[in-house]
Amino acid sequence: MIQAFAFYLFAGLMILSAGLTITARNPVHSVLWLILAFFNAAGLMLLLGAEFIAMLLVIVYVGAVAVLFLFVVMMLDIDFAELRAGFTKYLGVGSVLAVALAAEIVIAIAVHSAGPIDLNSRMAPTPATVSNVQAIGALLYTRYLYIFEAAGLVLLVAMIGAIVLTHRTRRDDRAQKASRQIARRPQDATRNVNQPVGVGVEL
Amino acid sequence: MTDFFASYLGYEAGWFVATLIGILLIALPLMLAVAMIIYADRKIWAAMALRRGPNVVGPFGLLQSFADGLKVFLQETIIPTAANRGLFLMAPIITFTVALISWAVIPFGPDMVLANINVGLLYILAVSSLGVYGVIIAGWSSNSKYPFYSALRAAAQMVSYEVSIGFVLISVVLWAGTFNLQGIIDAQRGLYGFINGFGFNPLLFPMWVVFLISSMAETARTPFDLTEAESELVAGYQTEYSSMAFALFWLGEYANVLLMCALNAVLFWGGWLPPIDWAPLYAVPGILWLFAKIFFFFFVFSWVKATVPRYRYDQLMRLGWKIFLPLSLFWIFIVSGFLMLTRYGGHA
């Protein structure tokens, strides 16, 4: 009973917040609704018994991706009138996308009710003693090792690409070298003088 | 406790009541602990600056935090007209809630844990990554310059240090072989046959140093308190806040500091285990060992706060990305390589 309640709570809140993400006028509010949607998705994952995925969803999407979204969106200079003017412009493309998505959902439901293609490969139940993390880890590092490593490589290349594209060395760069600052001693910069009265300091 | 209530109320209601009582048993003492720890922080700080610290309200000034709490409770909540009202009020609530919910998985004793879940450490990582939202939302919704700068700083700072914290936690998990916090504590029992704690392991000790410094950065304590650097940003994201909203930030911040101290104790210094694996020491209840360790680390936090000057922002970023990140990443290779050779017999 409580599972059903939790499912409808998470699913309902998720749809609600997903809807509010696209209808909210203020982009910052949109991002915050998106975060709520992520949370509810994590809740649904928990209901499925996939606690590892649920936690990763929160760590990766809420903890990192959405922070960066928020970071960018907060600095936008928002002109609400212009935003609303764009609505009619994108109406055509938007409605085509909406129809395509709705059709896909209908097809997916139809396919699902027609029965799975191969019952044996649809589900690989793990024994209750093996935790989520172990099951996923064992699969990722044995059967899908090369694909997993390739995905890592793609991410690495993307990261290096982003750094190369945005990094520039300026000619007037005055980057401080911490090792030099730490190695500097008071004697290098100051000196003690026993100054006689009536004589100026020799610099 | 669940069994006790379940025998009277049936399983579901009993579980519900037991969990509710468990939450109260953690949250209320935690609030009391935060009040006392604020007092302790001010006393330690004062002693290091050769001052007296709070000494007027109650014996030795012990009731100072409660007097402060009463004062802010009676003050008027001021909401700036240009602020985004809903989010402005929500930000301190988020900070406070997030600071409290991490405590659900902290084990206080062999059987004293509210939620003994498989992915306990990931849960902590997930929740601590939410802490930044309170700060960002507060900074943005205040609609004011300094809080906004503070929010931007906080976002970058916390994300940066979470990366190295994540890598440190991975090396701990590799050694313990589990994400469950009780499992991690159990794995620390009897290192070399007589001491309890990963921190005594020379391979994991450097990771503890990284973790301690990162946890100060993550909670924005003094060497890294750039989010509320008063010489530059007035009071950072808290500038526009007053009365209870401000107090919630304050409480949440200290609850987070305590949580980080507890994590230091649980992940590296044996949690509720006594430091030495010697039978008579187990006569002391585990919860007291944990509290002693938490307080010790809190003292270290205060000590650092009293003695170390604030970092500059570029220094902070350099430490996070150019030193801690490569170091902790490299250390994962060392730790996993060592485990591969010794524990798993040199083959995958």
C-alpha cells in the first residue's frame, strides 16, 4: 500500500515539477523545479530497489549538473517581454516535437503491452545478498569493460577539448608561483639599519 | 526499538513510530549540541586570542547561545522589497534541513543508527552536495550585490572540493569494501591487531589530511570562508537576512561542521570504536567514543579558525584543483594497486 502511495506521490510530483520547469517564467525557478523533478526521479529509482542509481542521480545531476545550470542561469539578464515574444515563433517546431513525443509514448505503451521481445534477456534478477553496487560493478568491469572504458575516454576527450577551447594564455599574465612566495625570506626584502640621527635613509 | 513498537502497533505503524522517535532522538540533542558547540567555539577562539569569551549569561556563560537564540527569535524578520520572497524564505530552510538529514545514516553505536542503508556513504555525498543550494538560492534571491557574489563563490568552491572529497571517500570504500557506514567502521577494527582506525594506516593517512582540509572548505570554515568574507562581502549570502532566518543559517552551518567532524571520526578514526583494540576500552559505550572524537575534531576546526588567515580565492581554487584533485586521484591508483597485490592476490 505504502509503495503505491509513494509511487503516485513521486510520479505525480515529478510530472508536476517537469511541467512547471517549462512553464515557469523565471529561468531560475525553472532550474529549481528541474531539481525537484530529479529528486522525484531518484525516489522512483529507490522504489525500484536501485538505490545506487538513485544516489548517483542526486550526486551527479542535483549536486553538480544543476549547480552549473543555476550558475549560468543566475547570471542571465532576463527580458521577460522578449521571452514571451519568442513563444509564437517556436510554436510550429514545438508542436511538431510534442506530437512526436506523444506518438513515441503511445507506441512504447503498445509495444510493451504486446509482450517483450525476449523474456530471458529482459531482466537479470540479482540475488538478494548481492548489493546494487556490487551487481553493477561486476557487470561494468567484466562484460561491458571495453564499452565502459570507451565511454570514459570519450568524456576525457570532451573535457580536454573544452579546456583547450577555453584556455588562453595571456601575455600580461602575472600568475603567482606559490613555491617562490613560500621560499621568500624576510631578509630578501627587508634590511635592518641602525640609523644615526639627522641623516636620511639610504635607499 | 522497531521491534518494541511493532509488538504493540503492528509492523507498519510500529516502524513509523520508531522512526519518528529516532529522528527526534537525533535532531533534538543535535540542536542542543549545536548551541553548546557555538559556545565552545567562541570560548576556544577567545582563549586563543587571550580574551575571556562569553562569560556573563549563566555559569561560565554557558547559556549564551540560548540567550542569543531567544534574542533572534524575538526579532522581526525583514524581507527586502526587491527580494524574491518565496525563495528568500526557503533558502535558510533548505540549509537547515540538509544539515539535519545527513545525520540519519551516522552510526552512533553498534546498533544505534537510524537508517542502516547499503549506500550510506553515497547518501552522505548526495546530501552534502545539496548544501550549496541554500547558499546559492539565498544569494540570488536577496537581489543584492554582495550576497550574489557570495553565491557565485560558494557554488564554485563547494563543487570543487566535493570532487576531492569524492576521491578520498573512494579510497576509503576500496579499503573497506562497502558503502555501508557500519561496514566501514567494522573494517577498521583491529588494524595491525591492536588499533582501530584507517587513519593509522600510512596509506590512508594522507587521504585523511586531504579530507580534513576539504571538509573545512566544504563547510566554508575560516581559512576558506570566502562566501562570507566580511572584509569584501559584508556577510556574504547572509547579508540581507535577519532574526530566525539568519539563525537557521547559523544553526545549519554548525550542524554541518559537526557532521564533517563526525565523518572524520567515522571514516578514518574508527567511529564508535575505541582507538585501541583492547577489551577493557570496550566497556565505555561506543557513543561516548564517537562524541569524544567529534569534539576533538571540532577543537581542531576551532583551532584552525583561530590561527590560520583566510585564503585568497585563487589560492583556494589552486589548492582544490591543482593539488588535491591530482593527489587524491593518484592515491586511488596507489590504494587500489596495493589492495590488488596484497588482498586479491595480484590478479583481477
